[in-house]
Amino acid sequence: MASPTITLRLDDETRERLKRVARRQGLTASEIIRRAVLVSLKHEEQLTRDTPYDAIADLIGCVRGGRADRSEATGRRFAELLRKRHRSP
């Protein structure tokens, strides 16, 4: 079954750039456009996820080890580190 046709109007410069890329990659202009649309849609879908948690949910819990208190008192620890560096010759 053939897909419905969508008409896309491009300025001359963009059309020539599209032809060059398609020729260089050995693809049709339509395939380049299809890929570009898919990349754009995927990017847009990632930007509009419900929460920041959703964006990293697959990463949570994938790393083990290290100090359990690393995120505690980071400002104080950073200030101490800067003082030590400042005092050291």
C-alpha cells in the first residue's frame, strides 16, 4: 500500500543542498527527508516528556558503588577544597 503524498516546498538553495546530500549518501531526496522528519519527531518527543524523571528513568539505579553521601554538603566541601588550593603554594 502506497503512503499518502505530502508536498514540501523548498527554496532553491535548500533543494540543492538536499540533492547534494542525497547523492553523496546514495539515497533519494525522499529518504533524506523521511529520516530528517523522524529525527525531528524523536527530538520533539524527548523534549515534551512528562517530567525530568521520565527523561532519566532508564538510568536510575544502573550504577552502584561510591560514597553514599556524595550529594550531601557539596557547597561546604567545595568551599573547603578551594580554601586548600588557595593556601597551597
